[in-house]
Amino acid sequence: MLAPLPSVEAFRRDAVSPDSIDLDDGIIASWLESATRLERAAMSSGPARERLLLGLLASHDVVAFPDAPPSHSAVFSTITDLAAEMEDQACLRLAHSVLSTLLLVLPEGEVGYRGRVIAQQARVARHLGEREAAALYYQQVEELGVEHQLPDLIGRAWYGLGLLAHHRGDFPEGRRRFRAVIELEGAAAESIGYAHHQLMVVAASAGDYDTAAEHGWKAFRGASTSGQETEALINLAQLLLEAGHARAALRGFAAALARRPIYRHELPILGGAACAAAAALPRAAARALVRNFGDRTQFIVKALRNGEALAYPSASALVELSEALAVVGESERARDIADQADRLASAHGYYQLTHRLENPVLVAEPTALAPSTQAIIAAVDELEGAELVAV
């Protein structure tokens, strides 16, 4: 299991290094103050704990009723949102530390909240490349869901276990888990949306692009946050690229990039857009654009401690970038980036990525798409940012 660290040490490992992400000092101070307050509350009990938690909530503009104890709901939502902010900035060990401390504060009887916290820990562990720890966390969530008959937790666990299976190349197990989430009555809308994401990927890999587009559009339309919408756009654009419609894919990636995504989303956008540009544009224009995407990708990977902070997105983007560079004639740089991707993918057991490095993927000839899929493409073209790529 991924061991929690004191908040200051966790942040030091996340951010205090030559390749650290450049964060605003005010944000860092606020995060560490909140984490420290939560740790003090976890080490206290009774009225002292309540007082510390009320102070923590007040610092986040959450005001409790006079003389009322802090609600478990308010503490849960405030701290999990805080951890998500840290996660979005790749401060993953600090996020894990905060979530671990939150579990010490939440009562054992709050099974639903505790299960969701553990599911978020699993996601953080997954982003850290700690696959075994992530699997153990998801198994805990599944056990809590089954024992207490909470389909919300069961769905979160099944989605996570399916994603881990997909990452290690066990596509049938991943597909089985994702379908189970969609069919699970009472599963969270978030889990269903993410399952549609992955089933889109599965259908696309089987060449069933119309079914894939249907899953992807359902994920986009059902998204509850901007981040989820961005992820759905990324998957739709990737689908179009795999179907051979590179220019339409490039417009989709442009729409996603216009949303100013976080690093975890920007990496797959850049990798996919590089491949799409290499296939869709004249050689000179494609080379210039791919170089720009490559510079940005390498900057982000370096800022993520050479990809270790977000191992899978980093390795995947580097693989795609190496393919795009090779297509536009940048052979030497393509080999260097492929070597970098291979080291990262091999270290974390991403076998499908190492296989792809040995068998580069080229954009195929356009596949005929159903009218319903053409309508989805037209809808994506109307999104803000897509117009940045001319027809």
C-alpha cells in the first residue's frame, strides 16, 4: 500500500526539485495550512477536534451554524475538493496525504464518504504509477460497496479495476468491468460517464467506430464538469483519428486544447494532435505544428519530474509524439523521444505502450461512418476552439 506522508514531506517530494511545477506561493501556503490544520484535527478528539475542523471549514468559506458541530458532509466535500486541486496540479503525494488524514477524521459509520475517499486515493495512486496500491484501494471500495449494498461505491470500484486492467493490456477484463458499471442500477453518473469513455476506446480498438462515437458522445453530454467534458472531447478526437479522419480529429483536439486543460488532460491532447497534424496537413505546416506540440509536451513531462508524476499520460504522449515526428521527417528527435517513452513505459509496466513503440501506429485511410456519427462530428465542429483549424 502507498504509505501516507506528513504533509510538508509529501509536498517536498512533489514540488521541491529542479523539475518541479511552478506553483503560486499563495496556493502552496494555503494548501499546506489546510493540510496542517487537518492533521492537527486528526490528532485531537472531542471539542478540540470540532474547533479545529470548524476553523478549517471557515478558511474555505464554509460557515457552520452557531454551536453546531461540523457536518461530515461539509468536511468531506471541502477536503476532497482540495485534494482534487492538488491532484490537478500533479501534487499527488500531498493529495494522498490529505485524503489519508481525512479518513482518520471521518467516522467509521460514514461508509459512503469513506469509500469515495478511498476511491480518490486509488486514482491518485494510479496517476503516481502505483498500480498495486491502486488495485488494493479499489478492492477496498468494492468490498465496502458490496457489504453495505452501496452501488455508488461498487460502480467506482469496478470502473477503477477496469481501467487498471486496460492499462496492463487485459482488454476483455476491462470491457467486462466497464459494461457492468453502465448496467449497474444506482451507479454514480460520474462512473457511468467514465465507463462510456473507456467503452468508446474499446469499440474504437475493435474498429466499431460508430458504436465508439455513440459512447463518446454520451460521455460528453452526460459530463457534469468541464474536466469531464474535456476528457470526452479528447476521446472523441482520438476516435476520429483512429478512424482515419485526421482533419476532423485535429479540430476536436483544438476544441479540447482551447479549454486550457490541466496537465493530465493536456498531454493526451498534444500527443493526439501531433499525430493528427502529421496526417492531415502538408509536410511543412505539419512539421512546424508537430515541433510546437513536441516542445510543449517535453516541457510538461520535465515539469512532471520526467514523467514520474503522471507516468501513463506522459509515456503515452511521448509515444504518439515520436510517431508524429517520424512521419514529418524528424527521425533523430523521434528516436530520442521514443527512447524516453520506452524507459518510462517499461519502468511502470505499460506493456501496450512498449508494444506500440515496436509497432508504430499510422493513421489509416478514412473509414465510412454512419450518418449518426457524421452528426456527432458536425456537433464537435461547432464547439469553441474547433474553428482554429481550417476545413
